[in-house]
Amino acid sequence: MEISVTRRQGRFLVDARIRGATSGVTALYGQSGAGKTSVVNMVAGLVRPDAGRIAVNGLCLFDTEKGIDLPPEQRRIGYVFQDGRLLPHLSVKANLIYGMRLIPERDRFVSFDSVVELLGIQHLLHRRPANLSGGEKQRVAIGRALLTSPAMLLMDEPLASLDVSRKDEVLPFIMRLSDEFAIPILYVSHAMEEILNLADRLVVMEAGKVLASGEMAELLSRSELRTYFSGDGVGSVIQTTVEEPKDRFGLTRLRFGDRLLWVAPVSASKGAGVRVRISARHVAIALTLPEKTSFQNVFFGPIEQVVDLDAVFVDIRLDIGCSLWARITRKSYQELDLRPGKLVYALVKRVSIAIRGATSS
């Protein structure tokens, strides 16, 4: 995925350069007005850039220097909007195959039955959109986009209009898309919880420009970006694998490098990949190994970086085989005489889990 576009919209200038993987989920993250939707609309061909180049898996969609500007129907882009935008006079089945019929059979690589099974919508096929819940409409909209056998899937805040229960209904299906179909997905959201569950790569946008891009774990651990991430603020993202789905105490044992991490039970098989996020607020620091403690996860390593926040708190980055951030009071920082290079113990109070198809914390 290669996107390099500029477009002036009144006083607002979009100037974005993004490179993504040939599969998996690349998340466009930023607050409202950052230019995220403008970028995906240019990729889809709904809005024309003033200049630039857009290519997906070797196919050039737009290039001002070469005079290429494929119309939307020739770009093979699947688009899932905030609202389902289903055709109200057609049944769910007719909505699903509406775009599929326009694709020659030789170019179809996504089957109707596989999409219906993946999204769990067999019982909805004969209903009309008016008789569907918000979550059901979005599942049908995702299915309609997939059945065009797209070279790329665009998802513009597809969960934004749903309440919490409906989001929980749809999210597992989106998680499975990149595993079931080798289609690159560009996912737009300003909800960090969604991105943590879905994305492989992250692009942070602000005021029409790309502020940072790269692997999720690397970007979410960068202290200079902490103000852009809502919720718990700065934290650490660690990619792990399941070593033991359920030990004799009922916990799941995860491994990263030569370290082990115990978490609440996760419905995943041995060897499955699990993304772990640890908020800096949920990490304490000790100079000696604590005895008779309830902490299940204690790691030893050197301090790599100290970031001043304000008069009350400081953020400390530790090396435990990967980066681990801790947020402590300035009082504790001074009393423990902490500094880069000093060896300390990190006590993890809470771990949040994100895994394809399942979540736990």
C-alpha cells in the first residue's frame, strides 16, 4: 500500500504519505478533523488529490505525473462507511451480491458462502435493512464490501455509530477479516480500544499530516506521542504467544522472548499470538525483589529513559527484553534515587489483552 497525496480543501491542506503492508490492518488514528476520511476518500476515488500517487499491491490507482486516475468502479476498493448505507428496498442477500455481480467470475476470490459463515448472517438473508439492528447492518455492509473481492478494504469508523453492546457484537468479525482474507485493510478510527484490538500498523495524523507511522508496539511506546493517545495515556504494547492456555490455577501463560507473563484466562490455543498492553499507570518500581506479594508479573531490568511530565509525575522506560513504561510520582523517583542505567524491578498491576477474536483484561 503506497499513498502519497496532497489536496487543499479551503484553508485545510492534506499532505499525507503512508506505506502499509500487503495484508493486515493499518490504522489511521487521529482526532476529528485530522484528515483521516479525506485520505481514504482519495484512495477510494471519491475525492481527487491535487497531486500524488496511490498504489495497492502493485496496481497504480492514481498518479499525477503519469496521468493515471482510475474511476472508483475500476479501483477494486471495498468501502465500509460509518453507517451501513444498505439499499432499503433490497433484501440482505440482494444487498450482499449487489456489487459482487459487477465482478467477473475469474476475478472473484471471496465466496458468498464463506462471507455469510464468517459474519454469521445466514438467518438474515431474507430480511430488509429496516428490520436489522445497527450491528447487523454493519455486518452486512462488511459482507457486501468483501464480496467485491477487493484489492483493498477501507473502513471509515465503522463502529462509531454503534453503542457498546453493538460494538462488541461487530468487533470480533472485523478482527477475523485480515486472518481469513489476504486483503490489506485501512481502518480509520479515533478510538484507541478498537485499534489495539485490530491494527498491525499505526499511522497517527494531525492537521492533515502524518505525525508518525510504524508498528503498533513501537509507536504506542514512544513517550513523545503520549498526548495523542486517549484513555490510559502512555503505555507499552508487547507481542506475545500463548505458552499455556490454562495452567493449574486457571491463568493463561504468555511468552515474549525469554520472559513469561501470567494473565486472566484468554480463549486462545497454544501458540496463538496475543497483543498485550500495559498502561504506565499500572506499573510500580522496586529496588529489591518483593517477597510475599500478590503481584504475578515482576520483571528485572535497567532504566533506559526518564521523561519529566510535571511537578508531580515522571515516566520511566525500562528494558525487560522490550520497552516497559512506568509512571511514578516525582517523590518516589527522588526517594529511590532512580536514573538511567539503574537496575530495578517492575511490578505489573494490570494487563490488558487484545487477540484476534477475543479480549480479556
